Amino acid sequence: MRHEHRPERQVDPDHRRRSRPGTVLALVAAIGIGLALGAEVDVIGYLTSRYYGLASSRMFGVFYAVFTRGIGASPRLMAWLRAATGSYFAALVVAAGLLVGASALLTAPRFPRRPRKAFAT
């Protein structure tokens, strides 16, 4: 077995000092996704307590379970649609439809007003 001689790859001594745009953008995207997911969970808790009162732990559990199932199922669904159709177009159409459905929730009625309890002084 004959081995060919390969010239050594020259390494730029400053390669670690310079950042690549893709690496920086990936870091910014990861931070943004983390913040967005954290905000969604907070909004679920806030809206659940407003609509269902302080005894809303069961409803919060239901909403959070649906939320986490959606997060877990969406990559698999997107990959399946990509494999079935050969492009991401169908997956994007499904995502856009879900976005429209979620936006319709913005038309939900206002929070019910609860009378505030006066503190005894």
C-alpha cells in the first residue's frame, strides 16, 4: 500500500482571535431562542393565573404539557414533511397556519375583573 505525501496544512496563527460570522450569529440565535422560550413559559403562567385565578395549577399543567409536546413534536413533524415533499415549503405552510391560529388567540376576551380586597389598617 503506497501512501502519498500530503503537504502540511498551514495554520493561521491568529485564527483563534478572529470570530467567524456564522459562529457569532449562531450564538445570538441561541440566546434569542432561549429568551423567547423563557418568555413563553412566563406568559403561559401569567395568562393562566389571570383567566383561571390563583387555583390554576391544574390548568397551567395542561397548558405547559401542550406547550412541551409541541416543542418536542415540531422538529420531527418538520423533518417528516421535508422528507415527504422534498422541500420545506409544506412545513413552512403548516408553521404559518399555526401562527395564524395562535394570533387568533389575541382576540380572546379581556381578563375578568376581580374586586380588590381592602387591607385593614
